[in-house]
Amino acid sequence: MPWLLAVTVAWAVLLGALTWWSARHDAPTVREQRTLAQAGPVVDRALGELVAAVGDGAWALTGPQVERGCRITPMSAGATLSRGLDVLVAEGGERALLERVADRLPADWRAGVRAGSAGPRLRADAGEFVAVQGRVTSGGRVRFTADTGCRPIGAGYPQPPAAPADPTLDGALRALGRPAQSAPELVTAPCPGGGTARTVAVSAGTAPVALAGLRPLAAGSPVVDLPEAYAYRSGPATVLADGTGAQVRLTASTGCPA
């Protein structure tokens, strides 16, 4: 029947037009529709929000991690991007930190802290299928992460820029009596109100190391004073010497404007 053929053709044209419009204008409905390159800025902004929520304290941004080889479908491989923020607090204050950060994150992230078998954990949704978590890694140490899950790689995630010379770290290295054992690594995140949070990190050789030489550099009371970790203020930066791993990690971090 001609009229039935005409209706069928009209529906096909309409569905084709709606599909074309949806593909170009609608928000992604599943994670696999958003590439790693597209999700990267969302992760970066999430780290900036976390830095602003943490506020003052002993913290350091960690370098982005891109892990390839995950499976989007049985026939399609992808990659996962994650970025982190490590925070030191007085032992026993980990849950209070998680709850304070959850309260300060954007309301539409629906951040909350729940108890679990491994301790309290913060969970939030930064949008566009980027998950944010915070967990206690050891006594007095909390790690926040933003994670894309497995994505098509697309153009990939850009490499961090080269780190400029940092006289703050040079002074800390001299106080420890050690040369830098690695090139400076710069990690940044955009602040929610403008500006950029940043961490510059170097390795100061193998642990352990006596951190008492850093005390004369502190402007006022230290932020953290532990046998294996010491943090102090130097101008706008917080310098953190962390000797809990095999290598002493020395960082200088500047946060977001209040």
C-alpha cells in the first residue's frame, strides 16, 4: 500500500534526523561515549575542587596515571586516567578531614562519607562519569582520587609541563644536606575560583633521613612534625618532606586562593 510505504519512509527520515541531532547535541549517556582526552579536563577540575576543599595543611598533588589495556568492549581497548591528592593530618583526624572535604565539595557532586571494612571512605560524582574518592591509606594519611574509568583513548591525556627551578626546594635540599636525585616534577590543577594549584616534587635520595635540619626554615610552627614527615610554610608554599617510602619525597605546594 503506497500510504504505508510513505509512512515508513517518513518515520525513517524522522528517526535519522533525531539520531543525528542527539549525537551532536545531547550529553553522553554512557562512559564509553566520552574519550580520555575529553574526560581529562573534568579530572583536572575535580583535583582543583579537592585542593580548595582541603584548604590549608600538608598536602601534595601526585602525577597523573594513565593505564592502558582495559577493555571497553571485547573488541575495543581503552585506558584509565586517575589523579591524586595526598594529605597528612594528625592521626585520628582522618574521618574529620574526609567529612570536611565532603561538606565543601559542590552540592551536585552528592559527596558523602560512609564507614566500611577498610575505614571511612568519601565518594562523589564530579560529572561526566568521573568518580571521586577519598580513603585512609595509613594512620594520618588520606588519599583523594579522581578517576575516569575505562575510556576510548582519543587524543590521549597531555603530558605535564616541565617544572621550572624552585628555590624553595633548593633551600630544603641544602638543609637536608642532599642533592636532588630526580628532575623536578610539576603537577597542576585549576582552582574553582580562578588561579592554579601546583606541586613541585623531587626525590631527595633514599630513606631514612634526619629531618631536623628543616626546622630552621619553618616560618612559625611546623604544619607537621613527625619522625618520618615534616612540613612547614615558606611564603605561599607548604614544603613537605616525606620519608615513609624507599625514597624521600620533597614537595612544595601552593593551593587555591581562599
